[in-house]
Amino acid sequence: MNIRVLADADAVATAGAALIAGSARSAVETKGSFTLAVSGGRTPRVMLRRLADLDVPWQHVKVVQVDERVAPAGSPDRNIEILRESLLAVASLPPENLLAMPIEEPDLAAAATRYARSLEKLAGSPPVLDLIHLGLGADGHTASLVPGDAVLELTDSWVGITGTYQQRRRMTLTYPVLDRARAVLFVVTGDEKAEALLRLSRHDHTSPAGRVTNSNIVVLADQAAASLLGT
């Protein structure tokens, strides 16, 4: 695990955008395409807006969601709104290259299966995404892999549905997808994340984030979030 500590959330957003842009250019040059999975959150919103200003071969980039809250269309709770605001409204990502999780369907289990099939069409079976961006909750959750939820134990499904967490059920990528990705980028800011980041750095399996076993993990953290790493 490569942990980089930066001055503040703004520096983390800038570094994250640069890392994603560089990965996209390299992948497109090497194999003609780049698959990116994106989580929601405050710092990612800034990071994606910065990404929109960088040199990215958007015509060859496919963007999928890491997770999504089960909420009505247009709800501010929806992560897809962040992607639309930043990548569709500002960047030149073709609308058809953004694959939204179908959480408005009445049968969520069937919707999760359909999204998993879409991932296979994009990235093979089992799907191997180029880069997955993850956040980190103060309780150790990442994606919508939340403490105590049965979705943590899914090993034969690429996409799962959680129970109610913070008043919403969620659709989420599962560990098999996170662990097979070519790279994982954790973006972590704020002193409330310090304990969770310490547990992640120790691969603490009592923390959902600590159970990610991908062999190529980069963590970008601000000084507040990294305040416990030296102890």
C-alpha cells in the first residue's frame, strides 16, 4: 500500500485528478481504452472537476459507479449527480460512456445482476477495471461495504444490494471486483477519518476497507486524516 500524505483536501483533489488522468492516458495508449469506477463524496466532487480540466482521452474512457444510494431520480443523495455535474457538464465524456447504476428499478436484485453483466461487457468476465476510486468512512466503510452488512460476504457476485445504511439502501461493487482491479485509489480527507485510515493502513479486517486485498493500492490523504499514521 502506497500512502501519500498531502497538505490538505485541495492538494489531495489535485493529486487524485492528476493520477487518474495519467492512468487514463497510459491505458488508452497501451490498450485503447480506460475503465474508471468512481465513488461519491465531497473531495471527489472537487477532484472530478479538476479532472475535467486535464488532458484525458475521454472518447476512450468508460466510467462506472462504485456505489449508489437507492433514491429517486434527481435526488441530491445520488452519486450519479456528481458525475453528471463534473464529467458530462464540464468534461467531454460522451454520455453513453457513463454507466449509471439502475437503482430506480423495483427489483433491485435483478438490477444488480444487470449492472454486473454490463461490467462484464466492459471489462471481461470476471470484470477487471483499470482504476477504482474509493472513499473511506469514519466507521471504516468503503464503497457501500458497510460494517455488519451481508454484502461484505458476497464472493460470487460483482454487484450487491445492502440493507439500510444511513437511511438508504445501496447498490455497490463487491470485494471480488475491487480486488481484481488493476489499481485502487483511496482518497481520504478530514480528521474524522484518522482512526479509519490507521486501520486501513494495517489491513485491519474488522474494518470493511481493511478487507480490500488489491495488490496495487494508492492512498492520497491530507495531514488531518493521516495524523495517527506515525503512532
